[in-house]
Amino acid sequence: MTLDQAIRAYGDWVRSSGAFSPLTHHSKMLRLKSFARDSQAGDICVSEETFSLHASKWVNRPGPTRASTRRQDLNEVRCLAKFCRDNGWLTAARFPENLLKVNLRLLPHASRESRYLRVPTDSEVGKLLRAARADRHPNWYPIIIIAAETGLRMGDVFQLEWACVHQDKLVVWTDKRDRRVSLPMTDALRNAFACIRKTDKDYLFPIERAQILDVKHRHNLSTQFKQICRKAGVLNISFHSLRHYFIHACRVAGIQAPHISQLVGHSSTEMTDNYGHNHEPPVTSGPLFEPKETPNHQSELSVLLDGE
């Protein structure tokens, strides 16, 4: 069993299992095909060396790829290794996934740094809505309201059906985890639904839905959102930041963590705890960082310098 054959078999299993969305399947295959191509190991029989040597070199390849992306690559290679072992193609006594790791010492500083993301403020969400109202794509205005009021992921918003909308609630089966979430119908949501021009009997956003289901072109929607952010002067956020915004708003409103997890479709409160917090760079100015006056004694550094 060569690596290319193992990857194809793994892809077939991922698709047939029904546990992953088409986008997740596409992402998994892109990573593993890149692994086989970049390491030139596609024709090599699956073995412990395939993972302990070739995979390790690929995960720690030179370049600006962030550590977080490399860890995602690593996780996918580990899943493939486990799949090979479960099918009897990998019989090494020592399971190779334990040999794989991202070596941070090999990465430049920029790759080690986490990407700066934060929760948008109420004022910034207002700016986004004003920019969206003036955008040439009219659906972005209700889309941003829905995302901010429900915390739904991009794919779930764009695939909303009119049958999901009830008088007192919005009921959605999430695309990523296939979980049912029931969200209260707020005045803001009612206004958002009221301003949507109905062009399809089933879906709220039929054009955007077609794009989000096309793995090769769904990035166009993220590009449109980024353009709205630039027009609004709101930086360092993504569409997913609106999910963080909703969870943060729930905390401020005093809603308990288990209930928030139910609202957003998380399997545990531990996952929810990772949301709704600002991940800002450390403060490098202010009273704590201003030089202290030392009239009665010299600093230890100045004493050492004077003695040279």
C-alpha cells in the first residue's frame, strides 16, 4: 500500500462516514496530497519511516507557515497514520504518531506568533452594518445581523432555510457538527429577516448558498466580508469573530456557560470557554513600562557600564 493509495482510501472513508462536511473533506485531502507531493513520498510503501521521517520533515518544512497551521497539518497526518494502522498497513510496534511534533525551534519568530484576533466591540459591529448597508451586495446587511445575534458559523448562515424561521425562535441544524440549535427570536433578527428580498421558496440566501457549497469559490465570500471590514475601518477580525461577539454578549448578559454551549452547538463548555475573549498583543507602554526615577541610587546596569 503506497502513500498515495492510502490517502485515497482515507479520503473515501472520510466521505462515506458522513461525519465530515464536504469542506472538511476537501481540506483534509488538500493537506495530505500536499504532504505526499512535497515529500515526494507518494509512491513509497506506507511504513513507520513514512511518518517518522517524511512527515516530520514536511511538518517542519522551511517557510513562513504559522505554527498553528503546521499543527493542523500534523493532526491530519496523525489521523492518516491511525487509519493505516487500523487497516493493518502499518504494523510497527511503536505507533508513529508519537514520533511526530512541530519543532518550534526551527521556525522563525513570525511563524511562532499567534495571529492577532479579537472580539469586535458594539461600536465596530455598528460600523460593519453601516458599511454593509452601502455595499453592492445587499444581503450582507442582514447576514451580519444574523451572525451577531446568533453566533452561527458562516456556512450555517448562508444555508438558512425559511423553514428555520419561527415566530419565537430560529432552529438550525449546524453544518459542521450536525447539531440542532434553537435560538431566541430577537427584534434585531425579525428586522433582518424582514429586509431580505425573497427570491427562493426554500433558502434565504440562494446565491450565497451556492457559493458556500462550492469549495473552490467559497473564499469569495470571505473576501467580500474583508472588503466590508476595510470600508468600515474595522481591522483584525474575520466572519468567525461575530461568533465570538455573540458568546461574549451572552456572558455579559449573565447567561451560564452550559446554556451558551447549547445555543452555539458546542459539545462541551470547555470549547465555549475558548470563545469571546480578546487575544490582544501584550501592552508595551503605559505606567508600568515607563522608566522609574531613581534619585538616590543608580541602576545596576548603569553601575556595570560605568565600570567598563
